[in-house]
Amino acid sequence: MAIKHITKQNFKEEVLEKEGTVLVDFWATWCGPCRMLSPIVDQVAQEVEDKATVAKVNIDEQPELAEALGIMSIPTLMVFKNGKNVDKSVGVRSKKAILNMIG
């Protein structure tokens, strides 16, 4: 399953109106910890493709979206279930920790 690239234009449809679970990774190209986390998020996307959607937001390209969601540090992972934010973590996490967030 491909990772969805989220913009302020498709955030409502792809995250807030999406049934089920969506993991959103907020990142930037210049962020070292984001580059460490990215392959882990890619692995998670493959493992959960039948039960969750995995998406990424480049905060340099989508600063309004990051600001609206209160993203202060990256990488930040947010889990949405049926459009509601149910979990959030800042910093690099293990694959197991991310899978636990998704549930």
C-alpha cells in the first residue's frame, strides 16, 4: 500500500472523514530524526495496510496544516480513529511502539 501524501487540500477527506485508523507522520527533509523514522514508518505501512492508512505531511510544504494541528517539533506521529485524534508522539519511536499506537 502506498503512503498517502497529505496536504491541507486533502487532509479533511483523507484523515478527518476517513473511517478507521490513520497514522500521520509530520516530517521535513532537513530533519535528521525524521530521516531515521521514515523507514520505520514505511515498514509499519506495509504491516498494517489491511487495518490502517499511513500518511505523511511535509511541514515545509504544508505549514498551515502543521500549525493548525499544533505541531511544534518533528517528527510527530498522530493517530486518528474515525477522524478523531486519539494518540500523538514526538520523536523517533520503535516500530513496536508505533504499532502499539495504531492498536
